Amino acid sequence: MGVVLQEIRAIENYMVLPDEEVAARIEAARLELGSRVVILGHHYQRDDVIRHADLTGDSYQLSVMASQTEAEYIVFCGVHFMAESADILGKDSQHVILPDLGAGCSMADMATIDQVEDAWEQLREIGVLESKVAPITYMNSSAAIKAFCGRNEGVVCTSSNAIPLFDIYLKEFDKMFFFPDQHLGRNTGAKFGIPLDKMALWNPQEELGGNTEEQLHEAKLILWRGHCSVHGRFKPWHVDKVRSEIPGVQVLVHPECMREVVEISDLDGSTSFIIKTVENAPAGSKWAIGTEVNLVNRLQQRFPDKVVRLLAPDLCMCATMYRIAPQKLAWAVENLLDGNVVNEIVVENETKHFAGIALERMISMTENQKN
Ligand code: SF4
């Protein structure tokens, strides 16, 4: 007897469902699918979605963890570039699903592959590529840009391993072209003592990125003009204000925050670093944290014996990640029950191959540094 194909369930029917019903249906579908599905929840995801996640973490950790499972279906409650990374790192037999295709990342969208290739060509025309230039991209970028780095001796980095990778590349190359987050690039470059006048900012809307030929020849680091709209909301005056309001508070921020904030903070580091720092801090310690609000709120709930608050008083939420509503997760997993893979994210083979090279380089270089 042939397989009976079921019609794809309509998303509209889910958007009107009450939250409790949706939560119960997601759990019922998870139970029925068992180990065939793994649901990933990024640290910045909303509570009503994270409660259904099998695994939580940052984008790279989640992609690696999912690839190590035998699940046929990886439902990524994150944003588009994360689902692409899960597809690159996952097994051929695994299907990656993003419950809302509109869940993009404003930072990743600030650098398109056409703009990056055009910028590289301009550097070639003025002779900058006659010196050794490495393209390095943050994990928060499209698969096509990761592949560009893979093809051109470059690498992918995360906010956890940017420092060891800069260390290697600064020794082996004359300069680096860093995409798409200017702040992570600048903050990491500053840790190696690169002066700001040796960091050129590349504006993709302008010829030579808005620089002179001389500036680009002189630069040690060329920074793409991208930023995270969430971390960009933290300003130096927030640091001053929280210090005046909470004596003894320590300011802990993500390196996607602007340089002016990072340099007056007490500590800066990746999402994992932020979590570990608060976990290991003594009871009674006070923390003002400059990162996404859902993560900060969960830290606050986990550690009632410590003062944990958001650095800025206004809502610093990743609006695109918020698009993954539980109703959309329910729609994705119930379609899987019918054998329908909806919103599948597939990176085409050549891009996958070269992006995989850039990611493998990252893994082996950081492993070598540890040994
Ligand atoms: S928090 Fe910023 S960098 Fe992270 S997914 Fe949202 S917009 Fe992108």
C-alpha cells in the first residue's frame, strides 16, 4: 500500500489557538515523534517557546549538539542563519526546520554576499590583496558569506572564540576583513592593542567603503559596518546610571555592544561567558547585564540570591527571534506528524562545502590552541 500524503496544515488555523492548547499540542507531538525530532531553543528565545526545547544554547553549540543526535528533524527556534548553520553541520539525513521564515537576523542581513564580493574586488583593484588579507566572518552571517571565507583562507568565529582566532590570524596575515559585526571586530581588535586609526570601517553603500586607498592599505583590520540592533541599544550613560543607582554593581556586557560601552564595563564576553559568570558569582553579588532581555530575565529567576538586572531600562529584545511563536512551533511539529516538512532550510551543496571548510578551520584552530 502506498504512503497516503496528508495535506499541509494551514498556519492560519494555529495562530488563533489559545496558548494552553498550543502548549499541550506541542508536547503531544513531541511525545509521538520521540527521538525523531529535536527542538532547539536559542538563549534569546521567549519563555513560552524555550519550555518546549530539548536543547538550549547559543547558535553554534545548538547546531553541534543537534548534529550529534539521531533526530531526523531539527526544529530550530532561533533565526535564519542559525538554521543554515545547523544544516551545514548536520547529517545528510537530517532536515532543519525554521518555524517562521521571517525570523531573520538584522545583523546578518547587513552584509550580503554580493556586497562582500564587490568589496573584495575593490580591495583587489587597489592592490590591498597583494598583502595577505584574511576574511573572517562572525557566526551571525549567511551561509554564502561563510563559504566566501572558506574559499579565501578565512574562517568563521563565535563571540567565544574570536580572541584565539584573531591571535592566529594576526600572526599569519597582514590584515583581516571582518564581517558583519563592527563591534565584535573592534572590541576584539582592541584586546590585541590595534589602535582605532588602524581599523577602517567599510560602508557597503560607498566606494571603497567610504575610505581612501591609503587608509585601506594602512589598516590592520577592516570592519564591515554591521551591528546588532539589540546590543546596539546599550549606551555608556546606562553604565553610569546603573552604577549610581546600585552601589557595588558589576557591569557585564556582550562584545556585540559598542566599544564605548565595553571599555567602561567591568567584564565582557559571549553569552556562555555571561551565564557562567553569573552562575559562579557569590550570593549577594550585583550584576547589570548588557544582552538580550529574555536571557537576563531567566538568569534573574534562576538566581534570586543575586541582583541580576538588564543594563538598560527599555526592552532589549530580539524582535526577529520573537517571531517564533509557540503557535508556529505547534504548526511545524504537527505537520511532521503527517510527514510534511514545512519551512525546511536547505543550504545548497557548494555553499555548504565551502562554509563547512570555514567552520572546520574554526574548530581545528581552536582545538589546536587548547592543546
Ligand atoms: S540578538 Fe542581534 S545578532 Fe542575535 S539574532 Fe537578534 S538581531 Fe541577530
